[in-house]
Amino acid sequence: MHPTTLIAQALRKQGKHLPDLPCSPVKAICALTGLECECFPRKDVLPHSFTNADILRAPASQYVSIDAYVAFNYGYRVDPAKKSDRKPERMSSWFCDGEQFIELNRQGVRERAMKENMPSTWAAYATTSYKKHGSLFTKTNTGKQRIWLFEMRLVDMTDMEKTQEWWKILNAALRDNIGRSILESLECPPFLLKKIGIKKWMEFERWAHDKYLSSLYSFLCYLLPSQEELKAENGL
């Protein structure tokens, strides 16, 4: 099932106010899914500037499903005084299992990503840029598969034993005063080397040097607690 289908299905089950349809649908092949279904003209969903034809299952089709239109255009007014709607499929991190479409902050992404038991079918997107249609690029997970889209990188967390091991090491490094930006770049300034000790840094750098460019490592760094959370953890 395509992520847009999951989202549209969940929105209907949740009784959300769905966007008005642009015209009467027709039976056609959906460019996103490659399946025959009720569709709208592709131009009503994907702009002419869309250049990622490689992710379409039927790139020659000029039609896109009703579900894709609903997923892309579902929105709500955050501020009644403003005319524009917030469209969470693009403008938030989210999780969807076909039953619920849930917007997530960083803590919410962390809780979902590290959760032991997951639904049988789900898709998820984590972003800090809020510019891309996450449902276009993420994957629908089934069974034991655990793939998130983080920005435009797919993160495979299916091996949770490895994921938990990396998570434990990164959390320990963070609490040893190695900040998130340093964990991400592996560039440790001299003042910090003096503070934490060169031995501790070299041990961590030796472990991380073949991992820090991977999507899993980047995603886990993003999930690390903020300074505010660490202060609260220490009762400050």
C-alpha cells in the first residue's frame, strides 16, 4: 500500500475534514502507485516543476489517485486570522498506520522510532525542513521492516539490536559532554578534547568513523535528547 493511501485511509477513519475535490474523478492509472483507480489529472496534485519521475510507478500516466490528492491537500487553519492552511503531510514529521495519521515533534519521533512493537503496516517521515512531500519518498513497512524517511534519506532500523547498541553509545557520548553537532561531524575542538580527555574521544571516534556518514547514525543523532531535556533529566 502506498503511503498516500495509508494517510487518506487514516484521515477518513479519524473523521477529519477532507479537502474539497477539484473535479469529478475518472478511472485511470495512478502515476504514483501504478494501479487503476479513481483519479484526478496529475497537474492537480503534482506541480509542473516536479522532477522526481524516477519514484513514480507509472511515470507516463497523467493521473494521480484521489488518495494522493487527499493526503497532499489535507490541512487545517492554525491561526484563524491567516488564510493559509497547515498541510501536515509536508509541514510536519508524522506517523501513519492506516488507522491514525499523527503529527510528531522530535520527542514523538523518538518514541515511535524506538518503540519495540509496531503495527503490521505503517509509514513515517521525520523532517526539520518541512518542505518535501514525505509520503512521496518514504516506504510503507510491513512485518518486521522498520524504515523511516529522515529528510530525503531512508533509514533502515530493521536490525533493532544494532540500532539499540548505536543508540546507547551515542547517548553515553552526549552525556560525556560531546554535543550533537560534534557527534554529527566528528570534528572535536581542542577545548573539548581537554575537557573530556583525549582517550575518551579517541575511543568514540574509533567506533564512529565508519558509521557517522550513514543515514542511521544521522537519524539517531537527530533523536538524541535536547539540552532542555538533559537539564530536566538532571533536575535543573
